[in-house]
Amino acid sequence: MAHRFLIKEIALQAGVGVATVDRVINDRGNVRVQTRMRVEQAIKELEQQERYSGTTGRKLIVDVIVEAPRRFADEIRDALEAELPTLQPALFRPRLLLQETMTTQEVVAALRAIAQRGSHGVLLKARDVPEIADAIGELKRCGIPVVTIFTDLPLSGRIAYAGSDNRVAGATAAYLLGQWLGARRGRVLITMSDERFRGEEEREISFRRALRSRYPQLELIDASGGHGLDTPTEKLVKKALAAYVDILAVYSMGGGNRAILRALDARGKPPKCYIGHDLDRDNFELLREGKIHAILYHDLRQDMRAACQHIMHFHRMLPESAVSASSSIVVVTPENIPEHVAARFRR
């Protein structure tokens, strides 16, 4: 296996021993497939880091664990990589574990493996369940800080949360929807990827509360649980719509918008208002096509910068006053798509 890095550097990036790396790169066998893949990924990560990292500064190995659809995980990775050159005096070396779905046991196992091999910090997007909170506590006892990103585990031992205010997002969605629909009576379809992601749950609670108090004429139809993935999301939406003739509006909190729209298009009655979250490629295109009317957007780069700065503050490399605030919710329509987003997707 061709490479230009020291074996110990690859081992540090992969989180395995130097002997294991030696066996992999020299194709000596007796290595599990998953371990071989991890070493190969580590070499790719090191190659990528050469492109955007400086050569000086204190090196911080940070593990990034994200359960999210590929389209959003890619956005998180790109945002992090774009921020790394700005994080002086630290030289961040991220180790990435990005998967579309992870069981609680898989997340716990990954966190415990980090506790065993060591790390300067963890950036975590995971469901708010007791087992994962306990694993974060184990990391805290090992002196490894955890920053939750985009969805929080507030009762765990995490040192900070970096991400938008999801309660504000839900209330904003309700306000927009109410302005669009006026006094119309009807049904609103809502979808979350998984209610155990606290961020989406907070959006849903805030949205539901605002509709109940301000727009009681609107009935909510829930089609949650598709993990933001197209196939399961489309099945759930079709099942939820089976008993109803029309849907006035959609508030999509967890993605899978192409699938949701396919299920609605099959009924021949597009919603009068469709509100989604995040500007990934799918949502950018749907917004431009007029199929989504508004996106609640927050700057992922700002959030990833804040997350890394919390790690730097923990290691006394940055005063607390210098840590960036998390991003604010911005309402994006086809008329005000941020230029840096449009430019990236036009490439």
C-alpha cells in the first residue's frame, strides 16, 4: 500500500497499534477487514489534512462521530475541513466516523474505544439515550472532553453544545407556516428522522406548541422515524397519508425531502407551504425548483468552529471569551440563497 506517512502517524490517526499498521501496509494478513479499512481511511484522512492544515501548532487528535444521512454528514465534514486552517494555534487532526444509521450499542462501543486509545476530544452527533450519556461520562472521567453538535445530550457529561437553537427553529417554522396559510383549516405533515435526536424533538415540541396556541385550526399528521433516508421516509409518509385526502403544508425536521415530495406528488396535490432544514445539495435544488418554499439554515462552519474552540478552551489554548457563539437560524428562500452555498453546488 503506497503511502508517505510514518507508521506511527498512521497508527495515531487510525487509533490502532503500529504493528497492526505494519501488517496492513505490507499485506501480511491476520488483520480484520474492519481494521484494514480503518487504516486505509486513516491514510486518506492524512492526505486530506495535508491540503488544508498548516505545519505548525499543537496537534489535537479529535474524534468526530456523526449519525446522519450521507448528504448531511458530508456537509458536516466539509464545514469542519474548511475551518481547520483557521484554528491556530491548534493543528486539528480529525478521525471521522460518519454513518447513516448507528445502533446505540455501536455508538457506545465507538466511545469506549476512544476512551481506551485516547483522544484530545470528541465531536458527537447522536441520540439522547441513557447508554450514550453514560459513555460520555466515561470519557469525562478519562479526561476526554465531548462537545455535542447539532443535537444535544444535556444530561451527559459533555462540556458544551455547538449548534443552532432548535426551539427557536421550531417556533420560526410555525410562524412562517401560519403566515403562509392564514386562516385556512387543514392538515400539516411533520417528519423527524428519529425523536431521540433531541434537536429534532425540541423543534417538534416548539412547533407543536406554537401551532396549538396560535393556529388551532391546523391538525398535525406525524410521519417520523425514517432516519432522514429516502426509502423508509417515503414508506412512512405514504402510510401516514393513506387516510387523508390532502395536506396543506409540510414541516420536515429530519430531511428526506425528495422522498416526502414523491409521496405527496403521487396524490397529485402539492402542499401550499413546505419548510425544511439545512442547505445540502438536495434541498438547494428543491429550493431553486420551488418545491421547498423555505429552508431554516444555520452556518455549519460557524458551529464546527465553535465546537473546535470548546476543545481548545478545555486544553487551555483559548480563553472562554474567544469561543465563537453558535449559529443563528436564518430563513432562506429561493431569493436569498447564500452565495457561498450556491457557488459550492454550482461546481
